[in-house]
Amino acid sequence: MKQVTLQIPDKKYPFFMELVKNLGFAKKISMEEEYAQPTKDEILAGIKQAVIEVNLINEGKLQARDAWELIDEL
């Protein structure tokens, strides 16, 4: 049996772990850390940051990202 060590970006980790679990041939899946749901404060901080960035874009102080770039990132 072979062992593989991967470094997965945080935002892709939950998807990757679900994929590996569903493949069916992995005998042991060890996770360094479980995916934690964001707290209410983290969600609000993210929304606040998004509003700040939108305001900067509207003022011309920050360049908006292309929609396709955003989709590719997801």
C-alpha cells in the first residue's frame, strides 16, 4: 500500500476530504485538522471587509476582479 502526503489550500480542504472519503478505496484517512464552520464574528468580519472593498472599488482606489477569475478560484 502507498501513502501520499498533500498540501491542500484551506478553501478546497472540505471538498477534497469529502471527495477522498467517497472514492471508496482509501483505507485510512487522517486529517491534520477538521474543517471548522466560521463563527458569527468571522462571517461579519468578512462581510465588513467586502463592503470596504466595494466602496474602494466605487471610489476608484481598488481595481475590481474579473468575474471569470472569481469563478475559477471557486
